[in-house]
Amino acid sequence: MKLFYTTIALLLFTTYGFTQDNWKLVYENDAEGNAIVGTLDELISSVQKGENIRIYFKMGRADRPETFVEHTALVKFTTIMHSPKGKFVTAQIDPIVGQVPSYEKEIVLLKENLEWSLIASSKGNNDMMTRNVITGEIVDHSQRRWGTKWFVEK
């Protein structure tokens, strides 16, 4: 009977250990680059230590603010910019196959032959680019403002 309880306890402990969320929100900025949660210094310290970073952001429609998509992505490349106006962090994700949400059909569709890239910024000004992978042509390149949540794997 003791072995039974020990086995159950070990299973519960192991399951708990493997299902814990190891990501901690260390910083959040709004669309204007103002801090909402945490400090920029904590985010910068995490980048300098080489910790894994994940970002979360919403992209909405200008004509209908209640209609939006939410995204999370692992950061592939980070930059700490030291400028005359202060410091900020940018995060570049791996390019993904382009996609487009169809709000009316309630589906997200892939865009054939298109690749989407993103650099998110702790200043709120983000850079996006869509490229045709067959021709190499830049189909769209634009900047948009939104807030970003910055998570660090602990």
C-alpha cells in the first residue's frame, strides 16, 4: 500500500512539474511605448542574459476596434537600442507563412507563396513586411502601433 501512495504522489508531482507555465510577464508596453507592467530594465536584463523571450500582441481593425486577432510568438532575435532619446528593445520573429483572418467566415486562411515578418518594439512602433517567396518581391511593408507583452522563460 505504501508503494501505491508513493507512486501516486510521484505521478502527481511529475505531472505538476511538467505542466507548469514557465513563462513570466516581465514587461508590457502600450501603443505609445509607455510601461504598463514591469520595467524596461528588467526586460533588458533578461535579453542580456540570453533568456528566451515570447511576445503577445493584438492587431485590430481601425474601422472596428472590437474586431481583432491576438498573437503569440517566440522571439528569434532581439536588439537593445541605445539612442539619444533612451533605450528600447526590439524583437524579431521567424518569418511565417502569410495568413489572413476572415472575420465574416470565422476562419484564418493561409496566403499562398507569401511570407510575413515582424519586428515588435517596446516603443510601440512595430514593423511588418510581407514578401512573395517565389519572386522575392516585397508585397507590403508597413509600420503599425500596438502594445506588446514581453514574457521570459524562467
